[in-house]
Amino acid sequence: MKTAFITGSTKGIGKQIGVDLLKKGYYVYFNGNSKQACHCLSVELENKGNFTILKENLSDIECIESINEQIPKLDVLVLNAGITDRTKFGKVSLYNWNKVFNMNLTIPFFLVQELKDKIKPNGKIIFISSISGCTTDSTSMAYGVSKGAINILVPYLAKEFAEKKVTVNAIAPGYIDTGWHKGKNQAQIKRIEKKHLVNRLGTTKEISKAVISIIENDFINAQVIRVDGGFGLL
């Protein structure tokens, strides 16, 4: 049985990827920070496949050793957990800047480094980046720059894992219909939708399909693939 670990996977994109991999017969390690979220997911997935939910705080560097101890081997590693900070330029604090980079870039990097010997030959490492790492649209400068750093990290890691025949790629979603946009009014959502040629937000299922297409194709490597509905072309 193949195994997968998806960070930040009790909701949204990460959860969808995990659920879809369960349907494909994977043993899936889900991850969440909230005890309640982990419990709710456990109840929801009961009798739907083989899984473990790791309650680990991905903003704490100490989580890396704990995760390594709990996962024996991996075929697929998806780095999905992330945060943002919408503080306007001029008022951004060093603390918030570092907090975003720590969660979005630093811990994912060191998690890959820690798990490198657990990832089987022909395995897959996939980062969930963002359209904000490809173009300057995000109101969060720290978020966009941290995702841009992920995009250049991908080919570096692909070279490191090439001998082991492990591919490293990233998906850069456009704006996706998740709880990430909770609190935005309908007018804001409409403005965001109009930035996409498809005139709507993407779905978690569409991002999950893109991830699975990478998992199933050994010839995709060192790429940042935009799945963005034609964002920014209007």
C-alpha cells in the first residue's frame, strides 16, 4: 500500500487531496493543529480508508522530529500548510514577517530535509504554492514573497532528489473557494472572480486533480504549474 502525508489537511485543499488519495487506496497521514478539527475529520473519514491524523503544529520547528518519528515510509509528500498576514506595507512587523516565512517556507524545507530518507524511490514531493508567488496580486507581501521562494526552491530540491528518482514540483493555484476567504463580502468575491478568465473561483477538487496528475506522471519534474483559471489575463 502506498503512503502519503499532507500537511494542513483537516480542511480545504489539503483535505481534498487526502480524501482523493484515500479513494485511490493510499494510506494517508493527515495533519492538523486543532484537536477539534482532527476529531471531526476522524469521524468524517471513518470506514472510508486507512489513515492517521497527526496533530502537529506546523508553525513550531519542533514538530519536524515528532512527524519523522510517526511516519515510517512515504511515497507522496504534499506541503500544503500555510498562513498569510494582510498587514499593509509600512506597518509590517518583523514578528509577522518571520511567522509567515516560517510556516510557508522554512518549516516545509526542513520537513523535506528531515523526511528525505523516508521518501521511497520514484516518490513525489509536491508543494502547494500560490498565484501570489508568480505575480504581485496578493495584499500580503510576506505571503507572496514566501510563495515565490517556494517556486525557486522546487528546482533546487528536484536536483537534490534526482538520483533517487523522486520528483519535486509545485502547484500554484489561483483563488480557490475555501474558508481562506471567510469574512470577505460578496462584492470582494466578485472582484476576485473577475480576475480569472473563467470568471469564478477554483475548487479544491480541481487543485487535487492537478496534484494527482503529478503523482501519476513521472516525467513532470522541477515545475511550478499554475492552476489558476487564466488569472490576470483580462
